[in-house]
Amino acid sequence: MRKDPTEVIRKAVLRMLPRNRLRDDRARKLRIFVDDQHPFADKPLQKFIMPPRKVREMRPRERRAAERARKKAAKQTATEASGSTI
């Protein structure tokens, strides 16, 4: 760490990435700046606003209720059938 303080950060980041081809590309593009001075200081930061998620219901409520009723009826008939054979 005394020789190269950026090596600690580089190893930490690389060990978090999966070991595949993309890791090598990302390692090549990784830039670590030791001081507060870096070439991007003159660019103003742009606030990123997360777009709202479009969440759709997997099944309508009525369909889920009908499916539960069907499963319950099937379970009851299975228990009745197994009880009558004994």
C-alpha cells in the first residue's frame, strides 16, 4: 500500500466482479484518482432521476381467487377419494 495506494481499491473492486471476460474489460476501464484533482472536475454533475417502474399485476384478483377455489376443491376431492378407499 505504501508503493501504490490505488492497488487496494483496484483489488477490492476486481474481487467483487465475476471472473469472466467482462471483468478484464471493466478492469481496463477502471480509473482511480489519488488526489481530488482529476480530468473530469470541469464537468458539472448531472442528477440522475430514476424513472418510475411499470409494475403490472401478474394475474387479476378474480383469477387468483378462482384458482385458489379450484385447488381447494381438488384437494377436498382427493382427500375424500383417499378416505373412501380405506
